[in-house]
Amino acid sequence: MRNFVQPGDSLAIAVPYAAGVTVGQGVLVGALFGVAAVDGAQNAVIEAATQGVFDLTKEPSLAISAGARVFWDNTNRRVTTTATGNFSIGIATAAALAADATVRVWLNRVPASGA
């Protein structure tokens, strides 16, 4: 196909955070969420994975059940189950205990309402 550009499983994005980003951290740019493939300072263009399953930092003391919809809290740069004010990023593929620092997430933009 002549107009095919790339598969889209990773995209080049500019790091929006003043503190930059390290490999494996979530990055939200507008309506685009990905996981940083490399470290990058603010405004640096990096590759970010937009598909797959990743262990991401979660809200402390929050237990998350397998199959729960998860959201990106861009202010604190972590996963939460709170939809209000946050960005839908996918589904937890494994349960995470309150004491766990991360949760395993399948990146899949599912509607927050379940529609």
C-alpha cells in the first residue's frame, strides 16, 4: 500500500516533562500514551512503545485486580484506577497488591464508561 508509513507499535514523541523521562516510564503527549524506550530530557524526541504489556509504576497503597481498567495520572506520572481527571491507558493483566510498586498493564485504549 502506497500510503503505509509504519506499524505504529512505537512512535517518536517529544518528552513533555520538565524532569525528563527514563526508560520504562509512561509518557502522555496530548491523547497519545506510550512507554519510553530510552531516557530523554524535556523536549527530546524519543521512541515510545504504544502497544504491548508493561510493568508500570502505580499509585501507592492501591490494590488493582486483574482485568481492571487503568488510567494514567499525568500529574503524578503513575497508574491509577481513578477515571476522573485521568487518561485511559489499558487493562491490568495481573493483580497488584497495595504493597506492590508496579502493575502489569496491557496498553489498550478502552472507553472509561465501558461503552
